Amino acid sequence: MSKVILSWHGRKCVLEHDKAMKVLDLMHDAEVFETKWRKDEDDTYHVFSQAPNEILHNSITISPLPLELYRIAKLAGRPD
């Protein structure tokens, strides 16, 4: 099965292609949670629905990971 790199808020994870697609499918159903900070007042909290493309826009990317590069990186392991 082909591997992909799923990048989410600056963190890169390697997943099988079908599992990465499941992550995207799950995120399409997500609601947005926001905290609004207001000077000299209590914070307010908000949960609301948003269009799936607005939730995913610029926050998650998926790119192919060639098998040879995956094997090289896997062999190198965690950096010192």
C-alpha cells in the first residue's frame, strides 16, 4: 500500500493512503471550537459548524511519499 505524508499544523505524519483519507473524512464532520479573549472580561467559548472546505483549508495537506524515500527515512530512525 502506498504511503503519504499528512501535514497538520506543522506536524508531519506518515500514514497508509487509505488511512489518511479516513482522517480527511472524519474532519469533514468536525465542528469548530474557538476561544475569544477579551481584555478585562471573561473569555467566551464558541462551537459552530463550518463548511468542510473552510475547516480543512490550509490546515491539512496530503502528499505522496515515495517508497524508496520512506525506507531510507525509516532506516535512519529518530534524529539525535
